[in-house]
Amino acid sequence: MPGLGKHRRPKQRPIARKLAFAGTGGAALALPLISATTAGATVTQPASAPAVKTVALPAVKPAAEKAAAPLTYSVNVGDTLSKIAVEHAVNGGWQALYEVNRNAIGSNPSIIRPGLKLSLGAAAKAAAAKATAAVKPATAYANNLDGWIRQSLDIMAKHGIPGSYNGIHRNVMRESSGNPMAINNWDSNAAAGIPSKGLLQVIDPTFRAYHVPGTSLDSYDPVANITAACNYAAARYGSIDNVNGAY
């Protein structure tokens, strides 16, 4: 609170003053005051300020358009399918290129005449994708009785040899108890010098006669032994599934 007898000098409202004086030695420079209502106003650039030019940027082509490759190629003198496939990065190589252009090229892929139009790009890629899809990855088989039987069944299917998992397994357990190195040294075959061997107890002459291409030539090999025995059983009994005793 102010002391007694003293009064506050009323402040002059900024809005009421029109000029403010600044300087020394009696000289004064009159400066216009900015009122509260104009403090936030936009300042206009002087007329002499250079105008900003807008530069139009070139349109960016879609990525798909950039990546577009020629769909056809006209054969030149000295060209080969292999050369064209390499130069144009054809997926699947010359084989895919030939496959998609087989009708135009003919039966001999080594002969392509100058001026011949070959399909490239999407067509060749589609042929390569089709060829890749047709190749099935190799199956991994366990190195045990289950794996040997399954591998034999797959080989048998390719050669049209009948038989089932249960039929093979039943006969294996009766003949060798699942031991691929089993050998019979006491029966008439053994006495004749041709003992029965392996999982399905096959003598060597029978193994050689009914050996299935693509399997081992070793009669102790479990897959070769099963497959040859099933081939023999199919010829004599119709299927290994029909064998329920000595055969």
C-alpha cells in the first residue's frame, strides 16, 4: 500500500500516445508507435524485393514403368538363344526362352533365323516359373526302417511296382526283424552258396534279376533290398502285400 499523503501518478495509456521521443542533447527522433491491434499484422515486402520463381519438377515415372523391359526381340545374325537369354537376363536361361518360343523356332533350338521375333520378359519369366514349379524338392528320408520303407515306396511308385507300407513292414519284421545286415547261413540256399540277405532276405540271383534302376547294387543296401524284393513279389504274387510267409 502507498504511504500517506502520496498518490500514484496515473500512468499514461500507451494507446493515447502518438509519438515517442528518443535522443540526447535535446534532439529527438519521432518514432511511430505500433498499437496493440497492429502488432500481429503481416509485414509487406518492399516492392523492390525479387519475385520467387516456381520451378516445375519433371513428373516421376512409376517404378513399374521404369522397370518395364522389351517384350520382344528381333534375332540378328550370329545370335543364339543362350546369348539372347544372357543379354536380356531371361529368367530360366535359354531353355525358358526356347520353351515360350518353341512354335516360332521349331524343333531345333540351335537354329534361329535373323528377323525372327522372340518373346521376352513376362512370357519368358512365366515359362521359367512354370518350369521351377514342376521341379519338386528332394525328399529327405530318415536313416532307419521307416525312412527305408518310405524311400522304397517312392521308387516303387515311379516304376509301377505295387505294395504298401504295412505289407513291407510286416514282411521285414518276419524275415529280418528290421536288421539290414541279416543273413541266413543255415537253409538250403545257404548250403548252395547263395544265402538270403538283408531286410527281406533276398538271395543274390533274385536281387540281380529284380534289381530296380536307381538303387544300389549292394544287396545289403536296405532301400535296394526292399525294392528288389517287392519287384520280385509283384511278379510272383501280385504284390508284397500278398506275402504272408516264406516266399
